[in-house]
Amino acid sequence: MDRENSKIFSKTDKQKMLYEAKLEDVEFSAAEADQDDLEALDRSREADKRQLHEILKKE
């Protein structure tokens, strides 16, 4: 990592980067969700954790 251009990001900044990386415009209704939707939601959360880990690792 280049120390001259490095920046320490706050947790909020990291969450914003993760949110912007997703670029989702999908609506989710828990009332209408079926088992496949809930499984997809779990997979999405796990993917978010992995992505955040990659962002933190780059610092």
C-alpha cells in the first residue's frame, strides 16, 4: 500500500463504499418473500461481509 496516498476510512465511509459498490435498485418485501428469497438474502449478506473484508484488507 502506498503510504503517501493512504487514507484511514471510518466505518461509515466503508459502509458507503460497500453500498455504492452494490448499485441495487431492487425492492424487497418481507411479507411476500418465499424461501428462495430468504436464502438469496442470506447469501447477499454473506457476500457483503466478504466485500467489506476485501475493502478493509486493501487499507
